[in-house]
Amino acid sequence: MRSLNSLSSFESLFKSAFPVEDEKNSELFERNCSTSQSLEPVEMLPSKKAAEPAPSRVLPWLMALFYPLGRYFVLPLYFKRIEVIGREHLPSSGSVILAPTHRSRWDAMTLPYAAGHDITGRHLRFMVSANEVTGLQGWFIQRMGGFPVNTDRPAIASLRHGVDLLESGETLVIFPEGNIFRELHVQPLKPGLARLAIQAETSRSQLGVQVVPISIYYNNALVPWRSCVRIVIGTPLHVPDYCQGSHKQNAKRLTADLQAAMEALASENL
């Protein structure tokens, strides 16, 4: 069991990485929001129950059905050409965060094609915005390993879940730009990915988290039928190299290095 100091450390680090509402303003905040905008209150001390914000697990039968369907039918039928460069950089074991650019909802299918179970033997656990995990779509996302985070006011439990997955040696997918952008150049990265990676690395010695920069490029920003897609996978960044001294400064340095790596990959697609 983790000590209270460890939990407090995670809480303070989380608050600095993501805009969480202050407890004193929580009641006023929720009262002023409409029903459609209301958000769950933040759990300030993540217990075992709080660490499970929503069902998130991999159903083997569902993966066995949808992965081949997408890989051998949907993608080849829809796209004229799919090119993947740099698969040799994908780690086959250990705790990994894939950090791709986000250019289309097709990314959720093209990325597993390039770096999913058929390639590495590992399922991808997507961190997605909470508004995508609703209805039938949400049921499928959560049972194919995805888990939600509210990007406007994320609960500590959601981020704790991400750290737990890394501690279990899983492969996470986090879009560090934070949203879908049609532009070719890389947008300024959010700090959350770096801080989550460093928190996971420092919570357990010799975890060896690796962050893999990835550039996804479509020859047409609207991705119409018979488009072409190119996915370039870069050399992993080793998070243990960013764990000496101040967490805040280390996260800034990791974010800056990831930005530079993603921009270098994106330039190959121009």
C-alpha cells in the first residue's frame, strides 16, 4: 500500500499539471453550471475505489473481432495507401506511452494498425476525453481498454488510473496536443503527459517508462475516401532521464524534448 506521503505527492503534482477546481469553489462552480455541463466532484484523496473512475478493461473476444475487421477490411477498403515508418522503435515490453499527433478520428484505427497488438503483442490503452465515452461508443471504448478523463476538470482518480496502468507495464496512448488539429505543424503540447509519466516513474523505482513520439499524416485534412496516411514512429524518450531534481522542471524539459521530437517527425511528412 502506498504511503500517505506518496498520495499527497501525487495530489499536489496532479493539481499543478491539470486545472482542478478549488474545493471552496466547487459548490459554486457546480451550481452555476447547467445540467449538461455539470461535472463530478474531484476526489482529493484517491482511495482504492476512487482509483477506478470507470470500467476499463480489454475484452479478448471484442478485440479478436474488431482488430482484424479494422486491419484487414475497413482500413484497406477506405484508404488508398497506409505507410508506417519506424516500427523498430516500438518497445515490446515495459511501461510505454505512445504520444501521437492528433489529426482525425481515424487515428483511433490507424494507430493500432501501426503499433497495436498485431505488431507488438500489446493492446493499446487510449486516454480519451470524457465526452467521447458515452452511449454505445463509450461501451466499446471502455471494453477495448480506453478510459476517460475530463480535460476541463479532470478527477484525480482518472489520472491515478493512468499511473496504475503504467505501473502494470501497459501501453498508454495519450494525444499530447489535447485535441484534433487539421494543421500539419505540431501544436504546443500539454504538460499532463510528461507529469503523469514522471509520477509513474518516481512512484516505483526502475519502472523504465518510455515515451514514443509519433507523427500521423493524412494527405487530405478531411480524410476522404481513398486518402493516404503515413505514420512515422520516432526513437523513445526514457523517462528515468527526467527524474532528477524538481518534478516541475523535469516535466517542462520532457515536454520540450517531446515537442522537438514530434516536430522533427512531422517535418518528414511535409
